Amino acid sequence: MASSVILEKDGRIGRIILNRPDVLNAIDGDMPQVLADRVEEANADPDVHVIILSGAGRAFCAGYDLTYYASSVEGEGRQITQDMPWDPMKDYAFMSKNTELFMSLWRSNKPVIAKVHGYAAAGGSHIALCCDMIIMADDAEIGYMPARVWGCPTTAMWTYRLGPEQAKRMLFTGDRIDGNEAERIGLVLKSVPPEELEAEVEALADRISTVPVNQLMMQKMVINQAIEAMGLANTQRFATIFDGITRHSPEGMNFKHRSEEKGWKETVRERDSGTFDWTHNRPINPKS
């Protein structure tokens, strides 16, 4: 069975590839830990100076694999909605572990460039935003749609990368934006035509790879410390607790029950299009 994340080495460049292409590299129970393991392996290699993180197939990462979690049983540790009454600390322990594993990219001693094509959506945006720099294809899309119902971004990187007003614009709407818009608002370093994405990322990685590892490590530590001094760890703890609440609130439970009735695809479509009232559990009449 193929690993959900693979590591390849190309001279001074380490290439970490999310490797569940059949499901747009959606996050299952193994991927966060395997991703952190691959980051650790790349950091342990003295010849690697910089890491490129990408996704196999048609997308970078489409978020959590809801089918995987919905089809599991609580005894396997895979349910992301508990029966009521729910235990918030049990939920926090599960989600905070994933947050810490995604943050292995942030803590990596070697710089990490995210190469985003297709989608970096929902949980996939966590992975991208924990990297040091993001280069997107113009037609790729990034966003955290569960902000509309059933989620709060546990890594909390939107605020630190965008500032409060643009972060509110993204999380009050749950919109996905394309690479051009992401570059315009400062969420990503650069957006390029899809056919130029590979060359753009390679050029940046090649340039970084000529700098000694210890220099890169020191510069990254200084910049990250400035962000961490703003209270990143406390913000993530707060967001992770809220993430559990969103999935067990009345609206969150209505979303879950609706998905069981209509299926995930249709329920997510209703959420993202704004055509369903999750508080009153009924479709929204556009004229009302």
C-alpha cells in the first residue's frame, strides 16, 4: 500500500508529496503523522536545504476526508462528531494533535515552499498556511469553507498571514479565492499561470538552496519568533476548542444530520452556497 505522504530527494531540495490522488489528497487518520514524519526525515538530512511540499494528481489537498471519518466508529478514534453529551477535552486532544502535526511544517528547520494547484481547501488550507511560502497557480483555489458551519481553523494562520480585516473577510464568508486574489490580499507569495507553476517554484527553491542550512535556520527562527510572540500558541488552543464546539453546536449537529440524509456532497454544496438555514434547519428562501 502506497504511503499517504512520500519524500524524495533531489540534490539540495527535499520533495514532500501528499499522495492520496484518488481523493484529491484528502486528509485521513494517517496523513498528519506521516506528513510530520517526512518533515522530520528531510530535516535530518544534512544535504537538504529547502523543502517543496506539493500534492499528487489534480489538487494540493481538498481538506479532511469526510467519507473516511463518517464511515468510522468511535472506538477507532475516527469520529469527529461525538454522541451527546460530548466530551470537549476528548475532541480537543484529537484535533490539537493534528494541529501540532501540521505545525511540523512551521517548526521545520528547513524552509518549506507550498506548491498549490487545484485546491488547498478547508483542512488543506491548514497544511498550506503552515508552510513558509506559498506559490499558487492562478486557477487554484484556497479557502476555509467550514467557517460557515462545522469548523474553526485550528492552526489560526489566517490572521497571522493576512491581518484581521482580510482574515475576517475570509472566515466570515467561507469563500474560496483563486491564486490571483490570494496574491492580491497577501495570503500567498505569488500566483502564476498553471503552466509556469513548476518553473516558478523550482527557481525559488534553487535560489534558497544555495544558502547554508544554518543561515536559513537562523532567519526562519527569528521571523517565526516574531509571530509566536504575538500569542500564536494561545490562539491555536482557543481555535481548537472552538472547532470542537462548531461540530457539536445545534447548527453543527443539524449539518451532520443533514449530511446523513442528503450525503456529504449535497450538504456541503448547501453550506457553501448559503442556501440552507442551519439554525432553523430549513432551506433559505431568497426572498425572505
